[in-house]
Amino acid sequence: MVLKIDYEVFKLVRAESEQFWFDHYTFLIVDKKSDEAEFIETPIPFPFTEKNETAKAYTKTFRKELRQFFDGIKDENEFMNWFWGTVDDGGQNLTNFRIFEDKYHLKKITDWCDENSIPYYVDKSDWYIKKFIGE
């Protein structure tokens, strides 16, 4: 079996907690509170994105002075206020962040697959994936 990474799988990594389990026998991904979860013998936690994780990762791409400014902010709310004030221009800056965010999530899934020896392929023809993957 091979895990097909398409929008249906991709969107699950956006959960902000360990909400889903992967069954390496059936390759099903289920909500850990579901009835199906009871039948998974050795569940593997599906990767998730902690709150503000992508925003923090994106600031690492900023020029040095701006990156240091964001590194110095310890309060989550203040960080996010500054982040959105910097990124959300309704134009190219916001578009660049959204593309980064999608690529970040895809890498998170593929890294998880590699770490857990799960064969996978990225469905580059998927309506959502092809918007940001590029050829």
C-alpha cells in the first residue's frame, strides 16, 4: 500500500492537536475519538501543526533584523499581532505566506512518512496540491 497525499490527507495536518491516528495495516487515517479508532492495533499519531507554528517558521525566512525582532517577542498574542501586521497586506506578502504555509504542511507530512517508513506519493494532479507545489 501507498499513502496518497491529496487534499483530503493534506488538510488533516492543520489540526492543532493530536487528533488523528494512522493505521499502518490499512493506511486509514481516523479521528482518535471515532469508533474506527478502537480497531487500530498500533496507531501512529498523524502529524499536526501546533498553534502559530507556521507563523513562527515563516519569520525564520525574514531578513536578519526582522527575524531577531520576532525572536524577541515572548507573548503569543503580541507575536501574532505583529506577525499579521507584517504579513497581512492583502497582497503579495499574504500570498507568499499562504504558499509557505502549504509547503510547510506538505513537508511535515512527507517527513512524517519518511520517519515512520510509510510509502507515499504526492498527488500533483489534486486540485489543491497543484496550486502550490509547482512543477
